[in-house]
Amino acid sequence: MIILYISIWVLYTDIRDEVCGWAPYASAILDRRIYTKEKRMEFINAESVRVYENPGVKSRQLLNPGNSASERITVTRVQVEPGAEQPRHTHENSEQVWIAVRGKGTLLLGDSSEKNICEGDVVRFADGDVHGLLNNSDEVFEYISVTSPPLDFSNVYVKR
């Protein structure tokens, strides 16, 4: 019991000293953390974004394993032309979120089911969920896709 009390007191005083500034080195600790955080920021220039294409589908790989140190996400901006389709597919070990930013289309889901999606809608696909998209409208459908853990999508596009 005494050892537990001493361990808690040491932990408490270390946190208190760091947070409250009671230790003479507290500001140096905080400065180092801010510096470390800034050093980890990445800025990806528009010219360095890879663009992959299939007939009627253009995918801009905004943040991916090829241009980022991120181990958590891939972010893509996808444009689907009128009449074009992304066939049903799955990502066995990644979940994916789509944010519709322009137009409307039809989600192609498992068991041949479908659901309409339009600007402002958000959809999340769990690992292994069947999903695809058909743009059966007369305007471009555009969405942002966030995938975690990250995937390299270069192998699913004809033009790289």
C-alpha cells in the first residue's frame, strides 16, 4: 500500500509540476512538445498529388502512403462522370468514409442493394463492406474518401 501511495504521489507531482509550471524546467518541456508537433506537420503541394484514372473516374490521391508518412489514413478526391461506375468491391482490412461534395449518384451495396447519395451525405463502410458507385445523373459526382488504415489505390486504376 505504501509503494502504491508513493507511486501515485510521484506521478501526481510530475504531472502537477509539468502542467502548473512549478518545476523550473516545465516551460522547456512544453516548448519541446510544441516543436515536435510542428516538425511532424506535412504540407502536400497540389503538383505532387498523383491522379489515377479509369474510364469516367478520376481519383486524386491527396494523402497516401506514397506522399505522406501517415500510418493512419489515405485521403482521395474522386470525380465520377455521368454514366460512369465504380464497380462493387471491398477493402478487407480498412474502413472507408465517403463525403459527397458535389452531385448525386447511387451507392452499389452488398446483396445487389442500392441507395441514393447526394451532396452533403456521408457514408461509412466498415472493413469488408461491399460498396461501389453509379453516377446515373447528368452531372459529375464528386466525393472525398478517407480510408483507414491507409491503402495504395494505384493498382486499381488503368492510367497512373
